[in-house]
Amino acid sequence: NVVPFTREEFSALLSFSRENYGHREWEGLILIGGHSGLRLGDILALTCENVHNGNLVVRAQKTGEVVTIPITPPVYNWIGDAQGAFFPILSAKSIETVSGTFTRIMDRAGVAQQVKTPAGDVGDRSFHSLRHSFASWLANADGHADVRKKLTGHKADGIHSRYTHHDEGTLAKAVKNLPQVAENS
């Protein structure tokens, strides 16, 4: 049961990586993960060739689907005038090594790997949780399901629904829109 990060946890991960690593790659990896929903392997493979007209254009390694994601201002600022591969240091390592290091970053940043959900289940978090976070943040900002599916590269509604975790504020807002019933005097 994969669960997303909160915005505060995402900020803590970015801050920790920015302050504790001698290169910018970890900050960029986490930032792009949260702002694009791309899988770890797809992010590690990014180069300046993936940037087209203000978008990241990526052929997903897992599905072969081409995904086009608008570049957010923080990602645009991180990319800057980069040439060639965005992650030459991290992409030289195995996915398992990068994923394991991310788990250690979570721990050192005070972000729990396992959390109890409101339903009482235990949810796990890893780098892949950034993909869940991206889809959830879009949903909680009223991003339409078709748009979220397009951005994440999901084809099936059932798969996509597992990536969308609505926060309590979004649920409360939806319930407030129900028709009001006049009370009997």
C-alpha cells in the first residue's frame, strides 16, 4: 500500500538534499519526481534532449508511452542552462542504490517510511511515492482525472485510482457542495 508524501514532507526532503549533498542532483531528482510524477529510471535518464517547448517529453521505460509534462517554474530553475545528462552522477549508480539512498534521505530528513493511514492500515513510502504525490496533488487541486492520467501516462482508470489519494480538505470541500435541506419548523 503505497502512500504519498505531504507537501511539508516533500519540502523537508528537498531541504535536506539541498543542504547535505555536494552536488545538485539529489535536489533535482526529488524535485522532478514530485513535479512530474515520472518513475525513478525515467528521471535518471533525462537529458536536455527531453526538454521541448517548456515541457519534459519522455518515453516511459516501463510502458513505452510518450508522456509530455509541462515544466514547473522550480524545475525550470533547477534545469537552468544544463547541457547533456541531468544526472550524470546518480545515473551511473544502479536503481537499487539510488532508491536505497533515497530511503536514507527520508530517514535523515525525518520523513517516515511507513505511516498509519486514517483507516488504520500501514502505508509504505519510497521514491515511487513521489509519483503518488504528484497525482494526488493534482487531484486535490481539482485537476481532472483525464488530465492526471495523461500526465502520469496511465491508461486504465483502476490503475490511476490507486495513485490518487484525496486529502481531508478536498473531501470536506466536496461534501459542502451537497444540496442543503431546509429544516422543518
